[in-house]
Amino acid sequence: MKSKIDRFFRKNLIDLIPYRSAREEYANQGVKMILLDANENPFTSSSNRYPDPMQTKLKNRIANWKNVNENQIYLSNGSDESISQLIMAFCEPGIDNIITLPPTFGMYKVSAHVHGIKVNEVPLDSSFQIDAQLVLEKSNKNSKIIFIPTPNNPTGNSFNLKSIIKIIKNFSGLVVIDEAYIEFSNSPSFIDSIKKNSNLIVCQTFSKGQGMAGARLGMTFANSELIAYMNKIKAPYNLNSLTQSAALLRLEEQNLIKKQAKIILKERKRIEKALRKISFIITVYQSDANFLLIKVDDSNLRYQQLIDNGIVVRNSSKNLNCENTLRITVGLSEENTRLIDVLNNIDRK
Ligand SMILES: Cc1ncc(COP(=O)(O)O)c(C=O)c1O
């Protein structure tokens, strides 16, 4: 029988027979098997064997941590991979479109274009908030996914919960809430809401607050049917064994991660205060993340002056409604002090 969410799946993928490693079939037999099935090098090292394709141990720990079932979790090589997989899984090339809310995270558009999917852009309003009514008006029957990063990148603010809920309730496609910066935010996660909303997908990452950008680990949470479909089309070993081990260790260090997030937020306040005193900074936007977006008089000039002083920030000016903006990540205390000193020196000239 067809389920209610079958309608989201790409027709040609519904009957796809996934690749299966022979080993998976014997994984739970409790007997140590001799592994001669996958042409690996038999000499033991940290990574001579292929990783667990379903990441059972890690998912079990994440399920406890996030209060979901293991079959509601999809793990990926960073959120970037998950974004790409979501578009590939649900959007028909040449026919479907995704909705983005510029200024927004750039990978949604890049991924869509890689997969031959159109991007329907619905700008945020002048306060960088979502106009939910406009989103619903601009979407059509081929709008398969809307990507909502909250807190938003590059602006840093969280979106109004009411607008997000209105979209979840009324959008005809899938709603992806990208919570890459959730560790720094005052707003609650939407993970709990996946239980009641079959069209809701929540992405989180180990790259930001969890401090593991180099390991590449993204987490996607949704109802088990959507996740089963995602698993069916993924590369068999998309998450390497070193990352799986590192993440298991990181899960034991959540007190440290909370302390680090607190320090980062305190530093963000300190930077914000200092930036407000600098004459060529016109606006310091409100942030709910570990970075600040600022509007300056001349972003190219100020960007180059920072570079000349050995500091790299992001020139965000190419984003819609972000003319003359720079995005500054909160660094270590001494790095932030140097940033403030350099900006003050430039200001005095
Ligand atoms: C909103 C948002 N989503 C996703 C990502 C990518 O995360 P990952 O490093 O897990 O691929 C970023 C990275 O900057 C981001 O800002």
C-alpha cells in the first residue's frame, strides 16, 4: 500500500534495489566471522576494514542524545552531503524546484544546480525575517523542498517560530530546517516536531558548536520512512570509520562543548560592543550564532585592510540585500582582541 509520504519520493527511485554489503547480513549473528568478502587489506590498522555502512553504534548514541529513534537518523559526510542527497532524493531534474530564502547559505543553490534543479528564491524581509505568506504564494506544485537555516547564515539571526510553523503546516513539499548553529542559539530545536510532521526534516552538524569541521559529520532527522528512503540511495560507506570513532568520543565531551559555546557567546558580546564604537561600521546585526554580520562603509576596502593585518573574514556583500557587509566568526579570546585592536587602528587613521 502507498503511504502518505510516498508522494515526496522520486518515481524512478521508489523501486531501486540498494547496494548491500555481504557483511551486513551477518552483522548481528554474535559470532566472529572471517572477513574475506570485501577485498580489504587484512593487516589490522585503525581503518583497514570498511566502516559500518549503517553507523549502528553512533546512531544508537545520537538517538539517546537527541531523544529520537535510530531509524529517524541519517548520517552524512557533513550537512553539505545531506543537502545534496535530499535534493537528489526528492527533486526531479528539469521539473522540480527548491525554495531558498536569500540571503541564505550558498550550498542549497549550488547543490540544486549540480542536480539540474531550479531554485525559486523568496527574499527575506528588511529585518532578515521570513515572509511566510510570500513563500506560500511563490511556491508551486513542483516546489519539493524549502531550505530554512535558523540561525541563518550569513545574517546570524534566528527566524520567527510562527513563520516557520506556518510553512511546516502549509507548504506542500518537504521543509528542511537547517540547525547548523543550534548550539549557540536561544531558540529550541525542531527535532521533537519530526514526530508530528511527516514533511519535516531537521539537519544538524558536528562542524560548528561540536568542533569537528575537519571530520565531516552531518545529522539529518526525519520520520523513519523518509530516512529509510535516504538510506536506500546513499553511497554504502558514506561515513568513514575514523569520523565515527571521533564522534563517539565527542559525545562523551558535551560538558566541554557547552562550556566552549558559553565562552564563544561571551566573546561575541565583547566583540559586538567594541564594533559598535567603530565609526566605519554602520550596523552590527543581531546574532544568535557564533558569528556577526556587520555593515560597513566600504566592504572591499575594510576586507583588504583586515587581510593586510593578517585577519581573514568573509566578505558577504554578494548576498542579496547584504551590500557592504562582512561576516566575522568569533575566534579565541586573543584573536578577537587582535581583531578589535586592528579595527580600532584602522578607524584612527
Ligand atoms: C547553515 C549551514 N548549513 C550547513 C553548513 C555545512 O555544514 P557541514 O560542515 O556539516 O557540511 C553550513 C556551513 O557553513 C551552514 O552555515
